[in-house]
Amino acid sequence: MHTRNTSLATSVLLASLLNCLLLSTWAHSADLVSQETALQYIPKAVATSLEKSQIPKEAISISVVEIEPGRAGKVIAKTELDWRSKQAMNPASTMKLITTLTGLDVLGPQYRWRTNIYTDGLIRQGTLKGNLYLQGTGDPKLIPEEFAKMMKALQNLGIQKIDGNLFFDRSAYAPSVMEHNTIDGESLRAYNVPPDPLLYAFRTLSFQLGKSRTADFIDIGYTPPLSQLKVINQMQLVDQSCDSWKSNIRFNLDPEGNGTTTNQLLTAQFSGSFPKACKGVNYNVVALDANTFLTQGFAAAWELAGGSWTQAPIGKSGTVPLAARLLLQFEGIPLADGVQDINKYSNNVMARQLMLTLALEKMGKPATTENGELVIQSWLKGLGLQFPELVIENGSGLSRNEAISAEHLNQLLVAARNLSVADTFYNSLPIAGTDGTMRNRLMTHLRKFLHLKKKPEARIKTGSLADVRAISGYVMSKSGKMYAVTSFINHPNAWRGLEAHDQLLAWLLDDGPEPKHAR
């Protein structure tokens, strides 16, 4: 009887222990679920703005992570907010963050693009008797200021006159990447310029229009200088506001460059009306083929530097002959400066050329976007980052196909803080209320902090396409906390989503994710 009672007591005890264990496990998992649920919400001001803009909550993803110092100088991250953050979304131009961070870490901030100039001739008594061959590697910032340095370097070799033609070697890139494909059919818009190993001044003619200071007529200037361009101004000044100045301008370029004769006279004709109220605006157009633009740009730069030609050059495509000798290796701007331009001003063609540079430097020529993607994927893998949903088409975000989740783009921002290029990358991002694409945003909210000694800031890469709004970057809050934040809106009303994103950033500047705010 005693033995039976003992075994019964043992059974009851075991059952009780098992029950406690089950309750404890259930409580722990329930606690985890409640913690997770606590993070899955949209801040009230953001939700109100979305509702007002008729953007459903299912069309936005948000990831907010607090970045804290960890051991051995490495940062650690704590998720503060997670709304549909695992969903693959179109990131628009925030995709440039992946391209620029990979570029900085793989190539180094001091990397410089090279443009090589070869000749098949000789320099005699100040005259180069022979052709010049320009071989590019994709310098995205080959602009008039850089061309002026290049001309000076040529003159330092003892050249005053050139008796020969220009040839352009674009063998660094595969022909497919130089094709002019657009997602919106706007082939004359500067943001759609295709990559080019010898990209000069973004292949964009920029006309500066404004009422003359001295008389009642319109001044028209343009950049870059072209050797054979004449401007005909037939515009009338009118008393109107400057809001829709572009709609009443008629522009015609004759003949539009087709590459057959690159040294012909070009006529840019402006007609229509221009408002007196406009203080100075830019009319940008991509209306010339790459060879005409480069030939006339090079010729003008050479003449401005005091150089001359035996006869005006006719620039053609061609590879550098084996017998040609290297005259000059011209180095462009450091990559760190290029990344500033890409991120602060969201320059598409520069981002695309950086991705092709990764392919060129790591996998050889001709560079392809596929090889650029392989380099980026390999770099991500090396950092232990796995983004299975990531789709890279050209690295600039000017794409209907590119995709990533908010969670993973935030993971990239956290990983960046552990790299040697962390500060260079951070400093390349637009500062809210100060510069780049964030220059006019959050200004009212930031005024609240003018009295603070250490002012909070938002360093945010923006992105927008038809149906897409995106933000991704860092926020330093008023209490000194650092947050990584990424949010995408994919919806036909996305263009109205700017306010919702600004509300999210304002909330973080104010230290939004306090425990008491979780609901």
C-alpha cells in the first residue's frame, strides 16, 4: 500500500512539473508573440497621413532599427518597428545605397576612373601629326572642368595644334549596356541617359534661361561648350508666374545629331513665351548622339584652352590600334566624390556606371550589368547578408523590376556602420532641410531643435517613380539615438506619400519608438 501511494505521488508530481513546463513554454512563446506584435504597428501620425492620402496600410512597408555601440567597436541593432518589412517591394532610387556602398567598400573611396589618350602620330614643333584615341573606363563625372584639366595636360606635352581626327574607344562596356532603353519612353530626358565609357557632361545640353538684368529680353546661355552650336532666341517675355514656364517653350535642334557628321553646325532654336518672373531656370535636353556631343565638346574645350586644329575633327567610334602609344592617362574625381553626387542628387547614369565599374574592375571587360550584379551579390555574401528577394536590374533604381525588402535594406544600413567606409557613406546621404533631394523637407520640424546644442538630423536617400515612394537612411534623434529607417510605398497614390514619410522621420527625430508608444 505504501509503495502504491509513493508511485501515485510521484506521478502527480511529474504531471505537475510537466504542466508547469508547458505553461512556462507557452508563456514564453506568447511573450515572444506579444513582443513581435508590439513592433508591428504604424505610428499614429503616419497612419493618419496615409488615410488622408488614400494609401492603404497594405501598400507601405516600414523597418526601424536602433543602432547601438557593441563590443570590439562593432555595432548592434535592435528592431523597434516592423510593418510588413519582409515584403519585397520596388525601392526606386534607394537601390543606389546598395550600389554605392558596394563601390566604396570594394574599390575604396580614393578609387579614380581613368581616361586614356593614345596617338598613332608624333609631336613636331608644337603640332601633333596624327589621330587621338580616347579610351574610357566609365568616368561618370567627365565634365567641362575635368576636360579643361585634360587639355592643360595635353598642352604640357608640347602640343598646341592637332593635325588629325578623334576616335572613341568604348570597348570597356558591352554594347548591350549602352543601348538607349527607357521605362517611360522619355529618351530626351537627362535622367534616362544610357551608360557610356566616355560619358561627357552626362550627354546633356543644359540651357540657362532668364530675363536680362540690363534690358527687356531673355538671356540664354548653355553648358557644356560645343564647337559648332548656335543659339537662335525667338522667345517673347510675358507677365506670368514662373510656375509653368516650361510648357510655353518650343525647342528645336537642327539637325539632331545622328553621328554621320560630328563636326556640322548645330542650331538650337527657342520660340514661344517666357515669364518675366523667372529669375533663372535650366532647360535640359539630351538631343545629340554620343559621338557628336563628345567631338564638339572636346573640340570646344581644346579651343578654349588656346589649342587649334588643322581642320575641325570628325569624331568616330574605333578601338585603339596596337601600334598606338599612350600619350596621357587622365584620372577623374575620387569615388567618394562621385558617391556624394549619386546619393545626394540621385544621379541615375552615375549609379549605373559605378555598377559597371565594379564589373570592369573585378571581372574584366567588356563590363555587363550581369557581372556587376555578381560582384554585388558576392560582396553581400562576404558580409554574411542574404537577400533572396533582391532583384538588381541596373543598380540605379530606375527600373520597374528592381526589388528588395525594407528589412534587408535596413540590414545593409546597419552593416555599413561596421565598415571602414561608414562615415564616407553616411556623409554622402542627403541631409533633411539642408541639401540634395532632402533640401526642402522637414524644415518646419527641424526648427523645433534650433535651441539644442547637439541638433538631431536625418540623412535620407529618397526614391520616387510613378507608383513608388521610398526613403532609406539614418536618423539621429533629439536624445542622441541612431536609427536606421527604410520605408517603401508601392501604390498608384504613392506620389501623395511624401507627407507620411516625413511624419515617420519627424516621429524618429522626436524619439518615437519609446516603449510606452508601442501598442
